[in-house]
Amino acid sequence: MLLPDHLPERPNQDSWPAELRGDEQAVSAQLAEYAQAGVDDLIVCDYGIEPGCRLAALAWLASVMTSFQAITGAER
């Protein structure tokens, strides 16, 4: 579940079993943990974010992923 700090979450959401939560630094650290564990692909859900903010959340994640790839040399 994608839950950036700067975008509003939907109210009354239960805890998600796997979250990319926080600011750019926190999400990048979580991505690094996944990469170290051998994860090659992610399926990202945006259901926890207010519907009007979902496109902004995915655009933000694309920016985070681009920075992560540039820093780590990761292909994905």
C-alpha cells in the first residue's frame, strides 16, 4: 500500500500488511530493504489514499523510484 506522508489517507482504514509509508527517504529505505531481499517487482496499491490524490501519489512514487534507481543503480 502506498501511503506518502504528504497526501491524505482515506479515513477508517485498517492497517495494511505491506506499506510504503512516509516521506521520500522512508520509502526509499523500504525499497532498499525489498531490493536486498531479492524483490524484483512491486505491485503498488493506492486504495488507502483519498481518491482525488491517487494520481499525485503515483506520480510521487515514480519520482521516488527514479531517484532510488539513480542512487542504487537498480534496474527497476
